[in-house]
Amino acid sequence: MFDRLKHLDPDLQEALLIQLRNLWTHTSTAIEGNTLTLGETAFVLSEGLTVSGKPLKDHQEVVGHARAVELVYGLVQADRPLSEGDLSGLHAAVQKERIVDAYKPVGQWKVEPNSTVMVVDDEQIIFEYAAPGDVPGLMRRWMALFEQFRRACDPIQETSRDEALRAYVHIHAAFVRIHPFWDGNGRLARLVANIPVIRAGFPPIIIPKQGRQEYIAALTEYHYQVGTVVGVGELLPYTDALARFTAFCSAAWAESNRLVNNTFALQRNRESKVQS
């Protein structure tokens, strides 16, 4: 993506990156309950001021997520394997509200079990994520999976859109199935799964807040079919069951692509005026 941006004038490059950061930050935090609008998110990030009547926590979340986006861009440009330290730094960024609690460590794997309530066929089910003791081993395997997809999304080899989408879906689904941190797992999954996508030359896949229900339902459908992951189990069994989530992510990609296309249209318009 960064190579493509070199074809834009510097001000348009900067403006596009700001638009993507604002949208990505707004939607990813809104999915988790943040109340700031897109306009308010952009204001907080550009002016460094708070919005009257909105919780301090919401401001901290968007500032932290925006910082995490910059870290993701840095990891793409560094073009190296992801490390536990990188994940720790990203988690510390999105967890801007510091809680001094040994059972809620920032930048470290979870120490207590975590779970969620799923609704399947009008029945409520408690779904357990990976046990804390299994997380270190599972995450080593997840990072190997991540590296496999990162290398496959090669800008020189012109990675296809479908290949980049597959990388995002598989990395994302495997990460949230493990849920390695006590909190922030969804935001982190939506961040790190985009590293191969951006490396391949595409804008990030940004999950819209309006699609929150379908997003959760698509992941729920997969998790329900494959069950809780254990230390020796497959990270991504029955990948055909990811079809619904793949279709959802493909459709969600439209907005970031629209922003990119609009910016390049402005560039072409500038160039045509110069030539005339």
C-alpha cells in the first residue's frame, strides 16, 4: 500500500492515511462499545482535545487505537516476522486505561480463563476460549501461521485480492479463537490481521460498526462448529466453515477501497489540470 501511495502528492498521501486511521479507529472501538462518532474521533485525534459529555475512557481508547495503527504501519514497513514483543506493544497501546490488577495484565498473556455467551438457534451457550496455560504454545503456533501468510502476501509477486482476504480471515479467526489477552482481543485481531493485507498492497479491511451483529454472528458460527481450541488441537480446523466470515470481510473491504479510489481520482484530476 505504501508503494502505491508514492504516486500521490504528499498532502494527499497524508490525508488518505488520516482518513484510514480515523475510520479504522472509530469502527474498531465502536464495535467494542465506544460512543464517539467518526467526527468526534477525528476531532480528538487531530486536535488532542476531549469532547464534552463523553467518557474519558472513550477518548483514551481512540488515542490508543490510533497509536496501534501507527505501530501496524511500522511493522509493515519493517517487513519482518511478528514477535511476542510486538503483540505486547500493540496490546499496551489499545489498553490505554491502565488497571493495576495482577489478573488483568497489560501486554502479557491472560492469567485467568475467559469466555463469551453465544446464541445459537435461540439457545444461549457459554463458549470458552483457550485455557491460560495453553496460550503460550498456541500463540507460538499462531505466529508461525501469521508468518506463513505474511510471506505469502508478497508485493513483488502481486498477491491477489482473494489471497490477501484469506490471510486476513484465517489470522483473525485463529487469534480470536485463542483470545490470548484478558481484554482487547477483537481490536488486536482487526489490527494484526491487516499486516499481510497492507504488505500485499491493499488498504486495510475495516469492519463497519453497522455490521457488528453479522460480524459476531459469523465468528460465532465458526467457533460453535469447531469448539474450544486446546494446546494440541488444530488452530483452524474446518476452514470451509469460515465462508460466512469471509463473505462478510470481503464486503467490509469496500469502504477503505472507496477512500483510496477517491484519493487517486483527486490525484488524476490534479494531473489533468496541469497537463491542460
